[in-house]
Amino acid sequence: MVTASKEVTITTRDPHTEQNRFKRSKAKRKIIRAGRRGGKTVGASICDVEAFLGVCPDCEGFGCPECHNTGKVEPKRVLYTAPTGEQTDAYWYEVTRALRPLVETGSYKQNETERYIEKVGTQNRLKAKTAWNANTLRGDYADRLTFDEWQLTAEDAWDDVGAPMLLDNNGDAIFIYTPPSLKTSGMSRARDPRHATKMFKMAQADTTGRWEAFHFTSFDNPHLNREALSEITLDMSRDSYLKEIMAEDDESQVNLLVYGCFNEAICKVERFNIPKEWMMYVGHDFGSANPAALFAAQNPAGDIFLCNEYAPVVGKSSFQNVEAFRLIVEGYTVLARVGGSHQEDASRSEYTLQGWPIAEPFITGAGSVKAQIDRVKGKMEKNKVYIFSDLYQTLMQINTCMWKLDDMGKPTNEVKDEKKFHLLACLRYLMTLFNPETVRGASKGGMVSAGW
């Protein structure tokens, strides 16, 4: 909430965590790489409205030493630009909704044809413009310039017009983009389709404080319906998912996927009723805040079907978890449950007391994570692991789990942010129950003797 005068209160949307990060940044040049519907344009509208009204970014209008406790700074002349009318429409809706009370007082004028709002009798103006190159951007000036869908805009819009525009007034610039995928590459006006990527890397390398880079995913927008977002991603290729949802921008990222061998075209299948005679297996990852469980069934041919996932948003007691597990497997025979590291006997014992015994995984000790991953990949490479298409979180984690890079930029044997992939930990533990594909015994890919 920001106040423009004693009489009129202007209300902007409450920024989510990632929007607030770039809103509070003092960098003169900001570049934001974010997933579709992650809140990029809304975030830009919040920033631009506050800049237009001269709200102090440090205290958000409440008063602080930076603004001499006035809550105010010099109002900006704001120019927002995007290469498509649809994108400009979304921004214009947000800023006009926020500034309507000021326009209604008559002290500010709104021009719908040219899409600007200005304080009457001043140069203080906010304008939304559809532009995709230098020629379409010419004719305006500002000391706050925002480029949305920057990856689709020609580089000369900044080089030939934007940068010179801000030179005299030491203005601010914001660049917003989603990594270009094959789906959007044909829409770009850029000479170099990776110019936004290169600018982002340059900003990351900056040590002067003039530039700052921000990255967040579609899932970081708390206002998006998670189930709806997950359904949207079902028909996406892995490349589109990584770029348009997760906002991963490096072509080599796909090669860094830990489970890149998973063949979605074959092994992501629509849900069907698991026959009652198929045995069920459960993998568990412990934790009071992020408990997780993955349920699998094996058909007579030895194929493994991941059929249910359990990952509550809020941590629950072991009793509540067990009650949920029993509902999931009702009517089926659970042959084995495994989970946790060697040191988590206390957690396993707690579940045993609740009537849900869990064994230690069959691969433990030093280097066990890599060995467990190899067991999973061995099955995936043979297309022996199938995943129901509505296991949104499991599929998301498979599509985003990557190897950590060393100081030279080379992949290591460690998983990047390994502790956040709770369902994949369940998958690793699960696969220790089954013989690797290289083992030949009575039945290929059969179950390892569990000893109970």
C-alpha cells in the first residue's frame, strides 16, 4: 500500500517474495528471468507505480533515513515497453487499476489512446508502449525504463534508444524475460536469440552493484493454482518445461539433469486402475516439515509403476501420515517399505510403533546417494520405470534435479540442492528393493530378498 497524498490512498498488489526482492533492489540495472505466470509483469507494475508516485523504495512510503523520514523521493517519468499488445494490455490493466483514485481527483490525466497517465501540468508520466525495436521505441523519453519480454525484443531497442535515453538523467532500467524455447523462438525480433541470456550472465558477473540479476520459477508465485499449473505442464516438452516454467536458461542444463534418461514419451503414462494382485512398495523420506512418500506397483513382467505421491504442504505427525498411507494402499498388499538414511533409525521406529514398519534402504553408507541414483537410472534406461502423468510433483522434480557444478563449471557427482528433492529421495530408496538390470536371476528385474 502506498500513499500519494493525504486525501487519496493508492493500493498496489502485495508483492510476493520474489517480486519484493527485485522491488527492493537498489541496482540501477536489473534483469529478471522468471517462468510464465511467475508474476513478472505484475511485479513490474508495482515497481513502476511506486517509482511514478515517488514512493521511497527503502521504506515503501513509511519514512526512513534514506528519504529523511518523508516516505518520498523524486517521482520518475516511467516508460514500460513490451513487443506484443497482449503483454502491454496486462500491464496497463494493473497500473490503471492502482492509479484510478488519483485520476478521479482530476489532478492526474489518463489517456487511453496513447496509454499514459500523467500529473497535470508536470513532466511526471507513466506510459505503456508496444515496441519491439529501436524504431518503434523512438519518440519517448523517461528516467525509468522497463523492457518486458526482453528476449523477444531486438537488441537495438536498448543499444540505440534505451541506453542513450537514460544517459542524461542517470535513469534506471529493468529487463524482464522468460528463456526462449522452440515455441517462442519464431516470435522474436532479436538478431541474437540469446541476447537476454547473455545480458543475464553479464549481470550475474557484475561486481560494481550497478547490475543485479534475479531468477524465479512459475512455482514461486503463491497466487497460482498449483494443480492448474501442473496440468498445463503435462503436454510440454522437457525443453519447454525447463525454460518456460522453471526459467532455466542454459542449453547445457538439459545435459546436467540427473534423471535425463527418463523417457517421458514412453514412460509417462495416463493413470489406470492398478490390479489388486500387483504388489505395492513404498519409499519414504522423513522430516517433520517435509515428509514424503512414493508408492509403486510392480507388474508380472517386472515393470515398476509409480502410482501415488505423498508430499503434504504442511508437516504432519507420524500418526497422521500413516493414516494417509493406509488410505492410499487400501485393498492392496504392501510387500515392502523402505526409507531414510542409516542414521534415521529413530524415525523408522516411530513409524513402526504406528503399525507401519519401514526398513533401512538396501544401499547405505558413504556414497550411497550416487549408488542409489545409479540403481534408478539403470531401471529408467531400460524403460522399466513408469510414472502416472498426474504425479505432478514427482515429474517436476525429475525434470529439474541437476548435478552440481565445480568451480570450473564441470559436473560433479553431487546433486545440486539435493535435500529439497524429497520425492526423488523416496524414489532412490524404493529402487534399492529391486535387482539392477545387469543382475540375472530367476526373474529379470525382480525384487531383492527383503528378509521379512
